[in-house]
Amino acid sequence: MLLKTLAGTSLILLLVGCATTETIFVQEPLPLPERPVLPTVDSEELVCLSDTVYSNLAERDAALRGHIGRLEDIILTTH
């Protein structure tokens, strides 16, 4: 009888001990990749573009630069 009580108590303590384990997640800092070197475009090279194409190109570049900035901000929050 004593052996059963001792075995039951040991089992309960073992299960209770495992149930109180707290999991802690740690965010590792992400490396910030270097920005790619973009080719430069002279204004003389853009003269042949229509106003619409030039405007679309300017909006595209601005959107990409803004997106890169937001991604860098997200990465920097891990530091």
C-alpha cells in the first residue's frame, strides 16, 4: 500500500513539474543586408521617354525605395 501511494505521489509530482515549464522565445537580431548598387541614369538617357513613361518610372523607383526603407525598419526592430 505504501509503495502504491509513493508511486502515485511521485507520478503526480512529475506531471505537475512538467506542466509548469514556461517557454520563452528569444528574438535573434536579423542581419541588415547591404543595399544593391543601382546603376545611375543620366538625364540625357531619359529624354526619349514620354512624360507618362517617365512619370511611371519615377513612381516605380519611389515605391521601391520606400519598400526597401520599410523592410530595413522591420529588420532593425530585431536589434
